[in-house]
Amino acid sequence: MKDASGPTFQECANLFALPADQYAKLVASHLRLRDKLLEVAKECARCNGTGLITRHFEGNEDKPAWDADDQPCPDCEDIRAALDE
Ligand SMILES: [Zn+2]
């Protein structure tokens, strides 16, 4: 289970001071949580799962060209930041 770019599974388990089976459970749990967070981010109602919104500024309602496109969605921005780490 070793590739050129990283430590072996057992070396990772050793870093957490866990037996391999418990480390495997920790990794599996992490991956399930990550999948769930990805699912939540993709289902964000505010940005339709894109992560980006168009921000309208008060007083510029009749000037859509002045809107700020592709702004981070405030509803799922934190989730996406956590997934990028
Ligand atoms: Zn969103």
C-alpha cells in the first residue's frame, strides 16, 4: 500500500498511535463525513450547488450589470472551505 508520494497505511496508523483496524475505522468515518459534506454542499439551495452566487447591491436593482457575479455562497462557503483543507 505504499506509493512514491506518501507513507504506508501502517505508518499513518502509527502516527495516530492506533492499531491498524481502529485507524481504518477512523479513515472510513472521515470519508463518510466528507461524502456527506460534499452532498450537503451540492444540495445548497442558495447557490444550487455551484458554490457561487451573484450579489446584488442595494440601490442598484435596475442595474444588473453592476451586480457582483461569482461571489462565494455564504450558505455553503464554510463547508467548501473545510473540504478543501
Ligand atoms: Zn451555496
